[in-house]
Amino acid sequence: MKDYFENINKAFESKARLGIMSVLMVEDRVDFSTLKDTLQLTDGNLASHLRALEEAAYLLVEKQFVGRKPNTTYQATKTGREAFNEHLNALEQLILNNRK
């Protein structure tokens, strides 16, 4: 049983981080407001999860101004995409190998 958990990545254990990465696997680039609305998270909660994924090198963050308004966009890195795919594969194997 321990082997099944070897590739489960703790960085993606929370519902918020799983949601963030799921959105970024489908969309190339997503802004903060879109993530917030899509995942129904507070500013602070979303920001802390984004920071953790950025520190793990799973996200690229781009800050710019659109007109006079700040706009922050996020994109999954190659490392982040690979790690997330490994995580999903590990979950799938865990489920498939433990069905009765």
C-alpha cells in the first residue's frame, strides 16, 4: 500500500491547490480574479495557495498593469505540469488497484 502513496504530491493535497492546478492545466494563463471566481476562494486564501505553488516552482507569476489597474496572471510551469500529472496518475493507480 505504501508504494501507492509514493507519487502522491503533498503540494496538491488541498482542494484549493488541486483546483488551481486543474484550471491551469486547461487554460494556458489565468488571472487572479478568474481563479478567485472559478474556485470561490477568498483573496487571502487563494493568494496563500498560489504562493505555495510558486515557491514549489509549479507556477509562473506575471504582474503587469492593464491601464491603471494591476493584473496578475498565473501559468503552470513545465515542472508543475509534470508534477501534477504524476500526482493524478498516482491517484488513478491508487483507485484502480484498490477496487473490490
